[in-house]
Amino acid sequence: MNDMTPTREQREARLEGMGCKRKRVEDIRFTQGKGNYVDDVKLPGMLHGDFVRSPHAHARIKSINTEKALKVPGVLAVLTAETLKTVNLAWMPTLAGDVQMVLADGKVLFQNQEVAFVVATDRYAADDGIGAVEVEYEALPPLIDPFTAMDADAPMLREDLAGKTEGAHGPRKHHNHIFEWTVGDRELTDLAFDKADVTIKEMISYHRTHPSPLETCQCVCSFDKIKGELTIWGTFQAPHVIRTVVALISKIPEHKIHVIAPDIGGGFGNKVGAYPGYICAAVATIVTGKPVKWVEDRMENLTTTSFARDYHMTTEIAATKEGKVTGLRVHVLADHGAFDACADPSKWPAGFMNIVTGSYDFPVAHLAVDGVYTNKAPGGVAYRCSFRVTEAAYCIERGMDILAQKLGMDPAELRLKNFIKAEQFPYHSALGWEYDSGDYHTAMKKGMETIDYAGLRREQAEKREAFKRGETREIMGVGVSFFTEIVGAGPSKNCDILGIAMFDSCEIRLHPTGSGIARVGTKSQGQGHETTWAQIIATEIGIPADDIMVEEGNTDTAPYGLGTYGSRSTPVAGAAIALAARKIRAKAQMIAAYLLEVHEGDLEWDVDGFRVKGLPEKFKSMKDICWAAYNSVPPGMEPGLEAVSYYDPPNMTYPFGAYFCVMDIDVDTGVYKIRRFYALDDCGTRINPMIIEGQVHGGLTEAFAIAMGQEIRYDATGNVLGGSFMDFFIPTAVETPHWETDHTVTPSPHHPIGAKGVGESPNVGGVPAFSNAVNDAFSFLGSTHIQMPHDFWRNWEAAKRLGVTG
Ligand code: CDP
């Protein structure tokens, strides 16, 4: 070795592999305005489609007259349910086993429901056409309050289901009932409550909100009549699933459908499902023979495609007087809107709500979920969450605070007393999950020390006394939240979408000169996959991350994958990437042995190549091996260096975290100030600490928005309140607090690189931290629970109700 020979550290650094704060490679095009989004797709002769929408929440359609609209200059076609019936597409299947109207068929069931699709030469002509479509409605009584959905005299919403006593998930109890899902041992749980020293019961609502990504849902469909091929560019979080769904419902052979998801401007669950816009654009291109573009506007996005949450959770905890939990009983009333279009794995009608025992060692638990129809938009998507985990975490984290209050215990102390202990992992929860790994006490204690939890509680006690003496009008809250997520859907034994197991995939192909391409079944919407996937490969096969191109989102080139949502990309596709890389390394080892004229077993891996054990100068780098793979492979071996891996995970991964929020609230105005927010996350092995921090910042900002103001509300007649950014809270840099981040590392024992997902953790853990801070602030005034969102007005209202302001 001479002085110029790079050291091991230098060779490692050159790879920019796992653990490196590698800068996001995709940002070069994004920051220069060179991203390629669906709306950038402009094809010759392209038409534009847009919807006539219902002003009513519930009404019968007496007639639709399209004659005048068809005379508007530029309008070429107007699709209605009658048109779609000719191709058997007036209704479409939902991911939850229900069916959904594509265009209103006989009646409308929510405000802004799609009634007709106008196709024109440009958006303006389409809009004029929309104005000229004449629809005669007969208003019907709307059903808005989910608590009255199963009343004997509640109006029947879904006439298509009249008389059907069986739904996709078992018996239906009422004409507006969708399913009842129960998990756990009811008898043993009831017994625990009978014997308990202390119990709490509270109705905890997680209000209806919306993922509202910057880019709305959109697509361009182009049908080639000669080849009989349909190409769809769309904002799809799961492009392969879309291709399969289109093949099933259109009967176009799947190999003649090309789905391309170009750059996506945020998804957060909004872009998982199939929407009427996609179907109408596809039918319109077939009817007109021209490409058709559909682009949602902001109000359409907020009011029609995929709401999130709307869970009303009656939460009961049983405990001993010393504060040891002995049972958990939860009943959820789930408002699904007009159609059950939840985007959950098929067998899970309430997603992973059965993670509701959280981070605590509950000996018994029981969960029951009743889904009901109302005159609201369909959806129920996992808004930056793994299928109802956010609802579950909110439920248990509020519940634990309420229990602490009743016991007169500190909420952090109550948590420490009930955490699953490190030595209990793998841990079997009372509701059926096997938690892979965790060290909750270490994480919690680290967080408490960093923020000086004891000091904050002392300060709070002093401030409360000062408030009582009338010396201040501000109250102080310390919000504690300790969450356990369940991400990485998922093992084929319990997760599928429309019968397709939820595996994921990667194909890696290395080129002779030592660079390569990796194609993955996931689809980034801003998470930085192009950066991090290359880092996994760099560490696994010793090729610098800069020399690996990552491609996603084209169903013609990427191996079949189930897409990106529910923080599943790292747990599932991340594992497929590592295993594909290991297959390449195994072949590379055989080639290296041949080149070095030794037995494979005599070689050891050393950062970026193979070395003969005991003979350090005998070394072949991966770059050398790539070249050799194309000209001097061992006799009988196929040339080339590529591999594919489809990964079916053996279990989910269970990231966790300890979050603390310190907040001051002025009782006379309801104005809050978030003084401090500390988030400690444990996502196992960390691929890119800078990207993780970005994910945490983004997720916390969304959690802040949801907890403190963001809501899709309806008035009594079903008018959407919150259908624009004037009413729907999107925090800017002005409102957003400063985030302090921290971490511990507890690798997943079953994941090839030990990584767990992280993208959704901050939303899951953040919402209860904010809400607990508000509730903690008011608790000394006699309040047990104040419903979210905690905007200024609601804070002031709570203060008024508690008699501390006028
Ligand atoms: O499925 P999704 O991409 O939304 O979520 P994720 O798997 O949590 O990954 C989000 C981003 O964080 C990706 O770029 C991951 O590579 C990165 N990440 C990481 O660097 N280390 C982890 N342990 C988990 C995720």
C-alpha cells in the first residue's frame, strides 16, 4: 500500500451508504422546477375532462339533460351513469369490498358527488359545458350525524344494498350499517373491569380531516385503438395495483395497460385509491380516441377524494389503584361516508386499529368497530398513517392521560409503570400482534431527561398557583405521548389488496463499468427513495450510491410491487432491495474467487470488494467484478450481474417514540403558544439520518395541523365546511413550531438490515402529544377531555365552559 491508497474509512465514505446524511439526489430537479408531474404531460390533441357535481348531500336525480352542454363550443362528450352503464362501469369496486358509483346513478349521496363528466378541448370549454348540463334533483333528508345512522327511522342511504343483511365483512345490523369488527376476549375483558379498583370511560373522537397533498389527484389517459393499448399517467401511490384494477374492470388485457406514475407532489394516503376521475378519463379516451386529462382542483380534492379518520372511540381502561393497567375496552363508531372506500388491506375493515393497546402491557383487551354510512364523501384513507394506527395511538394515549388524572399520578410515571419491558420482546399483544423489538423505558427516560421533565412539572405547579391567585391568565400544559406504530404491510399471511399479497420487489442490474440501475415496486411522493434506496445498495454491494440510478413508478419496467403508503417502503421494499443486492454479491463472490484463483470460502467482504483472507493485497473491487461479469465469468456461469427479489415480510415492524409538547394557552383568547416540541424516534437501523429528520419534521407539521385546527366539517344539511384552504388549516412557517429531534436505535430482528419505517411515526405520535398538552393545561380546572381540533376558538370555549373566562 502506498500513501495514495484510500483508507477503509475513505472507501466507506465514498460509498455514501447506510447511515450517511447523503443529500437528496431528486432535489436537484425539484429545486430547479424540473420535476415532471402529471400536469406536465401534454399530448397532441389532448382533451380535458371535468365534473358536474351535486350541490346536495342526499337527493334523487330526476333527470339529466346534456343537450345544451353538447352544443357549447369545444365540448365533445358528456358522460353520465347511463353512458357508463353501456360499458358496465357506472359503479366500481372499492378496496374495502364495497361498490361505489362512478357517476351518480339515480341519486346522490354526498355534496360534490360526481354527476356527469364533460369532455372538451380545454378546461375552460369543459367548465362552460358543466354550467350547461341541466340536472333536476329532489332533495332527500340528509344523514350527517353518525350517531343517528342506525336509528330505526334513519333514512336509507344505500338503496342498492336494500335487504342485504351480509356485507363484505359479515352481517349488517341496519340498512346504514357496513360491518362490525371485533377482536380480543370480551368475557375476560369484562371480568377485568368487574374486578378493577379504578376504571375510566371517555368518548374520544378523532375528527374527519384530509391528507391535502400539494398536488391534487390527476391523470392522463391515452388509448391507442390500433394496438388496443391504454396508457395512464397518474398520481398513483401504487401503480401496479391500479394496472390490475383497470385490467379487472375494463377487461383490457393487463399487458396492454401501461401505468406511469411520474413525480408526485405528496400523497399521504390520498393517492392510493381509485377515483371516478380515473375511470371517466379512461372511458373518455376510448370513446373519443384522443388523450384525456383530468385534474382535480383544490376544493374537489378536499371535498370528494379520500377523507381520513372520523373515528369516535368510546375508551375504557381498568387498573389497580397503584396504576397497573388490567384491561382495555374500546368501541369505535366509524363514519365511512357514502361508500366504504377505505384503503386497508382486504382482511382489515378497521385497518390496524387493534394496535390500540399501544406500548402497554395489557393482559386483556377487547375492540369492537361498527362502520356506518352517512351522507359524506367516501374515503377513510391512512393519512400519513398505517391503516388506523393514528386513531389507535390517539385513543390509548388520551386514555392513559385520563387514567393518570383519575389516579392522581403523573402521566409519564403511569406510562413507565405499564410499558412492555425490553425483555418481553418479541411481545404478543392482547389483540393479536407480535411486536418485534423495543426498548421503551430507555427512550422515555432519555426524552424526560433531555427536556427536564421534572423541571417542567415544577414550573407548571407554580404557574397553576399563580393562575389561581389571579397573577396570570395563561395556563401551561405538558403533553406526553409514547406511541408504538405497526408498519410494513405486510406479511402475506394477513395482508392483501384485492387478493394480491402485499410483498414488494426490487430488480438490480449492474453495468460493465461498475454502475447500475435499481427498479423498485414502490413509488416515492417526496420521501427521497432515489437517495435512500441507492444507499442500501451501496452498503450491500460496495458500489457508490452516486453510481446507482433508482427508478420507480413505471409498470412496464418496475417489478410488481404494492406501492408506497403506511410507511411500508422501508420495511418491505427496503428488505427486497437488500436481498436483491445480496444475490448480486453472492454471484460477485464466485466471480472474484475465479479471478483470484481461490475457493469462494477463502474470500471475505471488505467494504467495496472481496479480499483473500490473510492475503490483503489479493483484492477484487466490485468495479473489477462488474467488468469481469461481462467477459470472464467462471465456466458454466451465465454472464451478467443482475438480480430480482420479491420480499414477503415475516412480520410487521414496530417503530416507537417518545414525544413531549410544552404549551401555554391564554384562557381569555384561546391563543396557544407551543414553547417546545421534542420528538424521539426509534426506527431501528437508520438509512439516512437527514431524510429521517425531514420525515419527522413533515409528519410533526401535519400532526400539528390536525390536532390544532385542520378539519372537514359538515353542517346539518351536509354542506362541507372546510372545503378550501381559507377554512382548512394548512400551517405555514409562521405557525409551525420549532422541532427538536432525537433518536434511539433498536433494530428489527427480522428485517435484513434491521430497519423499521419512520415516515408516519411523527403524525401518529404527534397528534396525541399536542392534544395531551391542551388537555393537560386544562386538567387542573376539572376538565377530563376536550375534543380536537384545539383551535383558538375551541380553547376559549373550553375555558368558558370551565368558568375561567367570560
Ligand atoms: O413508505 P414510505 O416511504 O412513506 O416510508 P418509510 O419507509 O418510513 O421511508 C421514508 C423515508 O425515510 C425513505 O426515504 C426511507 O429510506 C427513509 N428511512 C430511513 O432512512 N431509515 C429508516 N429506518 C426508515 C426510513
